[in-house]
Amino acid sequence: MDYKREVELSTEYILEKIKDFQKVEVGLILGSGLGVLADEIENPVIIPYENIPNFPVSTVEGHKGQFVIGTLSDKIVMAMQGRFHFYEGYSMKEVTFPIRVFQALGIKKVILTNAAGGVNLEFKSGDLMIIEDHINFSFDNPLIGKNFSSMGPRFPDTSTVYKNYLIKIAEKSAKELNLDIKKGVYLFNTGPTYETPAEIKMARTLGADAVGMSTVPESIAAAHGGIDVLGISLITNMAAGILNQPLSHEEVVETANRVKLNFIKLVKKILFKLEVK
Ligand code: HPA
């Protein structure tokens, strides 16, 4: 079965589960420690990934592995509580499969979130960063292979993946909430190792402000599929070599827990301000 057909079958299954809803308006992908946002969704329909035909299954600690669909800030949203990472052994096509399902459902806007290490020396742990642009440092790409022209063009433009109007809405929302918000470039490494201090120095030289192990594959697939992306990184730690301490997943989860309320407030405010057709 080809990729396109797999996406169609997954989408058909999901559509049957959410047939009481009007059109889903916004897709949300929730990063490490940020899945709690989905608990705020009203009258949710929950669809475990394992029940969806052709769908990959999430394995990472702190990730639940289900779609939560319902109302959040007056919008009908479909949240991924737990995503698929390249470092788990999923192919780029599997990592971006959920984006293709969003696309097939007619979703035109996504908010992609992640936990990231701070590369910019002016950042501190707990900061939120709006992603302005990315560097794909994986030397792989989810669009390699047969192109389905009904999904998007062979050679897609990626000069405006992170839409300016969404960045403006996010900035305005942060301001209204009195939240200090950073903006910057997110560099994607495959992981699962955190970077070395030399790699972080390189990342900074290349123009990165934050590093992480997700989001870029999904952003690329979204751009290909004509979906507007807002990216938000939660800086859970300063990247390797900046502070005199080793990095750990525990620190990432701890920081996410510490600032998740701000994160939740911000995303809710952004959703309120989004105009959807
Ligand atoms: N590097 C890569 N990924 C991450 C980090 C980091 O420092 N923190 C959270 N995710």
C-alpha cells in the first residue's frame, strides 16, 4: 500500500470517530512535558494511536500516545499527546505521518511545540521561544522518495515555513500575558544524544538559538502540504557546555513541569486570537 493510501485509511478511521464535530481547525503537537495542555480540551474524543490503522506507536517516557480532539479556546483542535521522533527508529515518513493526517483532515494551521536546549547565551532555562526559522541538521528529509503531487510540490519553498502572521499573534499573546518571549532559529539534531559542547559552539556559529530533536521534520511536511506552522520551543535547559553540568532528560521534564502553566496560557491565548475559516 502506498503512503498516500495509508494516510487516507488512518484519516477515514479518525473521521468516523469525530463525525459529531464540525471541521477540525487547528492541529497541535505537544512536546516533552507539554502534553498536559491536551487535558484542558473540553468534551474530548480520545483516539489512542495504537487503534488507528497504519499509525506508528509512541514509546518515549512522558509521552502518552493519543490524539485528543475537542474544543480549546473556542477552536476545534486536534492535539497529539506524544509525537514520533526520528531517534526512536521511525522513518521520516512515519515521523511526519500525523501531519499528513492533519492535512487530509483539511487542517490549515498547526502549532508545533517542543522542549529544546538554549544555544543563545541570552536565554535561560524556562524561557519560551517562538521559532522564526530552522536548520535541518539531520541531513535527511521527510520528502525524500516518491512525491505525491496531490500532497504538495516536488521542490517546495521553505522560505516562510513559520508564518509571520502567526509569529505576530504569538508575540501579541505573550505581551498581553506579561510573558517574556524569545524568538529564534531552531536547529534539529537527530539525537538521542544531547550535543557535545563543540557541537553547540558550532550551532551558535551557524546561527542557531535553540537545539532539539523534533519539529523540523513535521514543519517540512506541513510546509509541503500547505499548512501554516507556528513553532514554540520551551527552553528546558541550557545546551551542552554552557553551564558546568551534564544534561539529563530529568532536567528537561522538571523544567517543562515548572513552566507548563505559562505555556498553557500562551497557547490558549494564541488559539483565541487565531482566525479560522
Ligand atoms: N539538546 C537537544 N534536544 C533537547 C535539549 C538539548 O539540549 N533539551 C531538550 N531537548
